Amino acid sequence: MQQAISEFFKLKENGTTLRREALAGATTFFTMSYIIFVNPSIMSETGMDHGAIFVGTCLAAAVACFFMGLFANWPVALAPGMGLNAYFTYVVVGEMGYSWQTALAAVFIAGILFFIISVTPLRRWMLESIPNNLRIALGAGVGLFIGFIGLQAGGIVVANPATYLSLGDMRAPETFLAAFGFLLITVLSVKKVPGAIILGILGVTVIALVLGLVEFSGFVSSPPSIAPVFFELNFSDVLNLSSTIVVLTFLFVNLFDTAGTLLAVATRAKLVGDDGQIKNLDRSLKADSSASVIGVFFGCAPVTSYVESSSGIAAGGRTGLTAVVVGLLFCAAIFFSPIASIVPAYATAGALIYVAILMVSGMESLEWSDPTELLPALITIILIPLTFSIADGIAFGFTSYVVLKLFAGQREHISWGAWFLAVLFISKFAFI
């Protein structure tokens, strides 16, 4: 059995062992397992069943990991994407008023488009046609968006009729624990403790249990039914311009997040050949895009590659066996739904804020010397959280990019992709 596994994943050729891959898989799972608590907490605010989303998150992640490991032989784990789940809940359903079934249909269409892009030359055209600064800005803006949600969920930032926003009541136990959770995660991360985020979430939950703020309901049980969200898609309301913007937002955020993550992980895992070509990149993109489609059937926002996979790679993971081990652990996690059910929103708030800071750190790669590149990026970063809409932030960013380039006499620098998106977003503001 071990010999067959070794030959299938080419362990010897990649300089690794079965034991090392198993350890790497466990490490990756531990660092990203916070998603099984955070995703149900966010998605359930749409009216979706919390238990069903918990199971759906685990199963969607497991299937995606299996596909990445067995098809692409990459040590990359996947799960529902942070930022996209928030956009799904708070913008598409909460602000725009779509049902979660319709939002899932939009995710499905975006996933199909992502798959088509992944298997055709469109992939290269799409990635090269979008200005690099705007790609970086998209990740940073989504990070601030997630951070704002975390601050709200923890009661650290609250509404104020005079100033719009103000500091919450830090004497409230829930608010204090949210802030404490963030600090705990930060300290553990600085100390390079594996699984800092999940330890922070569970630590706050334990304190809440001791203080009587939540009620203990056990550790293990039969998995909740996934029936309330399984294959619940509604396509009747996705055939208009407004929903087109939603689909494109899901598509572009997922595309650039995936591309950036896979390239970063490939470099760290030494999957780049002497000729500069990345081994099995096409297969990994196909696996990721397929996962986005499959995840919809389990009631999830787009499934994407996780940069936390780097932790498993640092532990020695070099092949798809690492991803398969992560998938198996996600399958095992469905039996721990009682734990997920008692994790309060303020326990996950610190995780959201910490993840936000990690995403914002990408701003150091911005091209600061060219105002025509920098200003549209900053507009995108600022307006995504302030408009509480990823789509509107992108819209203002691309529109300002085209306008600034035109007036700066740099029309030749505007790609067809930028032109297309600018015209599309202007149409959105004009007719919606």
C-alpha cells in the first residue's frame, strides 16, 4: 500500500516521504481550520442553516483538496474563500437583496467562467490585461473589508449617528474578548506557534464557556444534515446587468487570489523548473476552478487555494499527498459540529481582523512612483471597505485608472481588459 502511494504521488522524485507528507498535511489543516468556524458564522447570516453550512464547508474543502492532490499533485489545500464569503453575505444578499439561492447561482456561473478561462488561452490574457497595481489593490481592499466586518462582529467598532462610526464599549465582555482574541492570535503568530488562528478562536470560546456566555453542547455528534443547502440554486434572477457585476466580482477576486496564491506556493514548494516553468500549473488551475463549481452544490461561496498551504510546505510537503491528508482531516471535522455551534461571533472576530492585516500587507508591492498607477489602486483599497462593496471599489478603481491614463497621454498603456471593465462599471452606475 505504502509503495503504491509513494509511486502515485512520486514521493521519491520529489524528495519527500509518506510521514513527512502526513505531517505537512496536518500542519496545513491546523493553520486553516479556522474556516470551519468562520465560514458558517458568516454565511448563516444570510438565513442559511448553520449546521448545514458547517458540513458543506468541510465537504467542499475536502473534495477540492482531493482533486488538487490527486489530479495536480500539488501540496495546496483549498476551502471557501475569505472575503468572497463576506461579499456573498453582506453585499449580494444583505445590501443588494438577492436570496442566498440566487447568490449561489451567481457563484456557479462565475465558477464555470473561471474553469473556461483556466482551460483556454483566456487565462493568460485575463491575468496580463489587468494592471498589476489594481490586482494588488483588490487583495488589500478585500482585506480591509474583512477587517471591518471583524471589527463590527466583535463590537469594537459600532455605528454612531454623529460620526458614522465610533469605538464600542470595551468594558462589555464580548467586545473585550474579541480584542483579546485578536491580540492572542497576533502574539501566537509572532511566536510562530502553528495554528495560531484556530488556537485564538478556541481560546476565546473556552473563556466564554467559563464566563457562562455560551453553553457547552458536547464535542462529537452525528453530522447535521446538509439538505437545507445542497443543490439549492436559483437562476431566475441572475440574467440582468446588476447580477452580471456580481458574477464578475466573484470571478475576478477568485481568479487573482488563486493565481497569486498558486504562484507564491509553487515558488516555496520548489515547483518551478530550471526553465522558469511551473510544474503542473495548468492542472492546478483546473483543479482550483473545478473546486469553485463543486463547492456551490454544498452551499459555499467560491472555493479557492489557501496561502496557509505554505505552512505545510515549510513542514516538508511537496506533493499532492499533503492536500489529500488535509481533505481527510476536513472529512473528520464534520463530526465536531457541537464545537462549531458554540463558537460565538466575537470569537471569530479576531481571526477576521488578523487575516485582514495579512491581506493588506501586500500593499508594499504597489508601484508608488507613478500616480496614474498608484491613485486608482488607493481608490480601490479605500472604497471597498467604505462603500461596503467589493464590486463598487473595483468599479471606481478601474474607471479612475482609464480616466487618469487618458488624461496623462498614456492611452497605449490601457489594456482591452481595463477598457472592458471600465465601460461595464460605468454602465452599472448609469443604468442601475
